[in-house]
Amino acid sequence: MEGISGDLQDEDGGFWESSDDEKLSDLDQEWQRRREQFHTIGYRDGLIAGKEASAQEGFNLGFKQSVVTGYNWGLVRGVTSALACLPDDLKEKLIKTQEERNRFQDLYESVHSISTTDALKLFHDDMISNPEEGKPMATAPKESSELESSDRSPLESYVGGLQSLLHECPDIKSNVLVN
């Protein structure tokens, strides 16, 4: 038995030892496996970074396109809500005629009949209908005769309506509509 085990050890240089070629082959295989693993990880990280950059770019563009319209829409809702909550005697001091008070009330009711989701849909529809401009019109002409203009979006009409009413009621100070 000693001769057999001795022969096996002599051929390979030891039963548990590997040749230099086998060690290099194992190292090459390990290197190749790790290289492929890091390549896959790097590719995945690159895709994720690209998606994040694209999403950020899209957010930045959308923000630029919507911030003025959103701000003005919020201002219309806020001013009309504040006026609607005032006691009648204070409304009469700020808004001289009953016709103007009725117009403010009508604007308030009309604006508050539109949900946030519906306002977003109106904005989206306006963006789709004005693609060459890259953004919807944020403000409207100040003259009330132009309030019914068909080339303006509903959101613009509300902003224009508030501008018109504020122009007619100088006791109400709100000149913060953004162009």
C-alpha cells in the first residue's frame, strides 16, 4: 500500500497540493468571475444613475413650467377664500358695489368647484394644447372684456378674473400675481 500512495504523491507533487498551472487557472477563473461581477454592478449603477438624472431633469423642467401657474392658481383660491370668509359689513367696506361682491362670490364658487386633481388635468391639457410654447400662459389680460377669450385656458381665465376684480377694487391690496 505504501507504494501506491507514494506513486500518487509523486505524480502530482502531493495529494492535497495543486500544480502552479492549476493555481493560475483558479486565479484566472476567480479574476474573470469578479471582473464580470463588477462589470454587472457598474452597469447597474450606471443605469440607476442615468434614471435618477433623467428623473431630476424632468422634475426641473416640470417645475419651471408649472410653478407660476400653480402659484397664481393658489393665489386666486386664497384671495377668494379670504374674501368669502369675511363678514358682510367688512366686505361692503372693501368692495363698494353689490355687483362686484357678487362677482367675487361667483369667482370663489367657481374656483372652489374645481378639485386639485381637476386643476392639474386642466394644466396638463393646456400644456398639451400649447406644445410650441413649452409652457402655458401664466397670467391673463387685465381687461374684463377679454375674460371670456376662447384662446385662454380655464386656469388663466380665473387668474384674469381675479386681476380684473382687484383692479376694480383698489381697497383690496394684492399685487403679487406673477407673470
